[in-house]
Amino acid sequence: MEGKIINLLHLARKAGKLQFGFDACEKSCFKGKSRLVLYVSDLAENSKSKLINMVHANNTKAIEIGTKKLFGESFKTRDVGIISIEDHNFAKGIIRLIV
């Protein structure tokens, strides 16, 4: 399952529909672009509570999945804790895989 989700995330990244990190995801949510926010299980409690408050305030779905190391290695970047998906179809596909 995680492999399929990572593949969808790579496609979304190529399409320019992903934002990485808290600040970028926050901007995406407040601009109304974010359709789904993924956050990792090992995210700091302070960041997690801010994220939950932000997505509730902007009526955006948030799902906890994976770890910082998994996403960091998958995207060949620093450890990634929060990802915002800005496309309805990619978000719907990921939700379908998780549920």
C-alpha cells in the first residue's frame, strides 16, 4: 500500500501539485488549494497540534501515514513530515488506497 501511495505522490510532484513542510502546507491550506494533508507518525507533538488546528480551520482532510525517514528517502530530500496535495484527483486516489 505505501508503495502505491508513494507512486501517486511522485506523480503529483511531477504535476506540481505537492507542497512539502509546515510553512508551505500552511500557505496552501489558507489559500484554499490544499485538498489533503499527509503527516507522519513521528511528527513533533507541537507541530501536530498546530497542523490539526490548521486543517480543521480550513476544512481540509488530514491523514497520519508513514514516517519522516520513509518520505525523506522516497523524495531524496531531508526528512519530510508534512505533505499537502493540491489536486482533488490525487487526493481522492490516496484516500481510496488508505481506506
